[in-house]
Amino acid sequence: MLAEASIVSSSAGSRRDSEGIPAITGALFDYFRCPDSVVHVELSGELSDDTGFFDFGDDITCYGRPVGCRPAQIVEERRPTVDRAGVDGDRLLWPFDLSEVVDNLRRERYVAPIHGSFGRMFADLSRRVYYQLRPILSIPVRKRLQRIRLRGWRDIEFPRWPVDVTVENLMRSALASALRAGRIDAIPFIWFWPDGAPCCAMMTHDVESAAGLAFCDRLMDIDDLFGIKSAFQIVPERYQVGEHRLAQIRRRGFEVNVHDLNHDGFLFHDKQEFLRRAARINGYIHQFHSCGFRSGAMYRNQEWYEAFDFQYDMSVPNVAHFEPQRGGCCTVMPHFIGRILELPLTTTQDYSLFHILDDYSIDLWKRQIDIIRDNHGLASFIAHPDYLEEPRATAVYTDLLAHLSRLRSAGQLWVALPAEINRWWRNRHHMRLVPDGAGWRIEGPDSHRARIAYASLDGNQLVYAFDSASRSTIPHERT
């Protein structure tokens, strides 16, 4: 039975979020949507003055301010290890600010900038030259240039390829610690996906050329063969796309979103120019009747997102080893960047799979899907109509759709449009678990599709169940 205790945090006690939840654990309660009466939480000491990398336990790399030690400034340095959370009576003693670390990871604050003015100037010049030449470069030439640039990607230690679940590991560790500290059997929470779906998948298509736009009808036909609707992202100032063409896509049940402004690689290069471009992007968001956005080549600066009017963004990779801008949000779950919902890219893009890894199979995608399913996350895909015209690529893409269709038929995932995921996740954010006699009930929008799950310990492993009595568990990774 769930024991109730107030949540406080000693040195962070005065820091509370808009819901009155202590800031140190706000990310935990937002992630699980569990009652704010789970356990008594305190920092185990004073936070370091320095922000950097440290290890939590044996295998979780964090970026933030640990208690009692100075963190490393780059991930390759020898990192201090902070102990797992301690327990003092009913108090959970936490060795860092959990919400701060999670926010640092999601917003990629751990990514070191290019040092020195010469380095920045060289990077800018290289990018400008590449994007000026890109329209006339053949795929074999682009592939060779990109392989040179990406040399050594396998040696990147963090984030962890092919899918990084650091945030998920932190959340499970925190909930397991709360169970131990509170000496309680189970913690109820609002399940991640509607109708009890174990995980979610979404398909998106970034259209980057007139040839790609011409292939969209054929691509919609292929998607419809498997009953999978997808979202098309259109570059508004690269080529003219009339409202009748956008309406045609929408009439078929597909979604239209804005893809950058002109896809020149410089959306986030200068703040003032960015603000001018953001205003034009906002205009296209309304003109396209869109809710979502993705930047060109996955360039991003999440600290500037407040200038945008769209509801959700799809520009942040989980692991960005193959992207021009390295980093990654280290989570497979949607999350909020201010008022904007981020739907992270959690799988390898088709271009990288075919032309960087030279892999014309769905083996890597299946491996990534399995990891995401183990963590009950969002499997999000980008498949470009510009690259799928080639028969071999079309065959691989068809295999992927068939695999997703089989998983859906087996009840293993919910396949949805980005706008549907955005609507669900926003509604879940406003749901609450409230006491109902000896149990709980969910209040809030879309609550009829929500399910109450229970987290409990099976030995040292955190397990989830929908039925608190039978403990029929939902498979997922170890804690």
C-alpha cells in the first residue's frame, strides 16, 4: 500500500516549480505524473560551485553540480563518481539536483562550444561553402565529404550510440530509491501513452527538393499500404508549394509542418538574424495551418525557442553523432522546452543509414526500436522522399513500415502523427492522480484514455504494472 509523506528538499526547499513541487524533484514528477507525496527528498550536502561531468553509480554519466566533489570539464577526463542516493529514516538523500541534471541533458548544455574565434570562423566558412555548393554536389561527392567529417564518430563516448537513455536511467533510479526510502510497495503514476500502449512510433518526411516533392504522392501511397499516416515537413522559401498542394496532403490524412525557412544551415547563426527568420517561420506556421517545426540539418539552439509560435519541435536528436551539430538530448521521451513540446529524433536518419553507414537493411532501426520499446519511449523516424526514389532504398523503407505494422498489430506500439502525440502529451501534462477511496483516479483532459500504472521493486529491478494486485509487469530495462 502506498504510504504518503510530504516532499521537501533542504537546501533547495525554497525552490519550487509552478505546481508547488520542489525544484530538485520537479522533473521526476513531471516525467511520471505521480503524486507529489511520494517521499521526503533532500540534497545530501552542498552542491559544487562548478558544473561538469560526473558518474552516478557505475554507468550513468551526468552533467551538473554534484555534492562533495568537483566535476570534470570534459567527458573524456576522469570523472568523479557520486554514490547512489542514501536513505536516512524516511528521507531520501540525493547527491545532485536531479531536475538540473535532466534539464542540462535535454537542452544539450553539456556540449562544449568550438573554442577560439579562428575555430568558429573556420566552422562558419566551411558550412557556408558547403551549403552554397550542396545543390550541385552529387550524393557520392556529399557522401565522401561527410564520411571525412564524421571520421572517428565511433570513439565518441557520450551520448551513447545508437540510443542514449540516460534520462530514463536517472528517472528509474530515482523512483527505485523513493520506493526504498519510503519503505512502500508501489508508487502509482500516469502511464506514458494512451490506452496502455507500451511505446509510440511516428513517421516523418522532410522534403528538401522539387524531386522530393514530386515523389510525395508515391510515398503517401506506400505509407497508406500499411495504414501508417506520416508528417511532411516543407521548406517554405526553397520552392513554391501552393495551398492546394498542402491541402491535398492534409485531405489524405497526412500532416504538413514547416521545415526551416530556406534550409541554408544558418538559422541559428546570429541572434538578430534568427529573430527575423523566426518571425517569417511563424508566418508560415499559420499559413500552412501547422503545429510543428523541424530545422534544416537538425541545427538548433534550444535557448532561443521562445521566439517560435509552433506547438512542437522535432529538431533535437537523441544522439547526434551523424548530424552537423553534435550532441543529443539523451532521452527517448517527449519533453517540454518552455511551452514548446520537443519530439526528439530517436532513430538514425535514412540518409545516414544508406550513405554514411552504407547499410541497406532495417537491422539498425530494429535494434533502436527494441531499445526504445524497452524504455517505453518514442521511436521517431525521418525518411526523405528525396532519397527514397531509388528502388533499393524504397525496399528498405517498405520493410521498416512492415515491421512497425507488425508491432502495432501485436499491441506493442501506438503509431501516431506528431500532432496526435503533441495533443496527448500536453493533456497528460495536465492530468492529476487524486485519491479515490483506497485507490486512485485520474483527473484531466483525455483522462478516459489514460491508465494508472504502478512502479515497484522486483529485487533490484524496477518493474511497472497496470494492476497493483496481480503485479502483471510491463517489460522494460533494468534499473
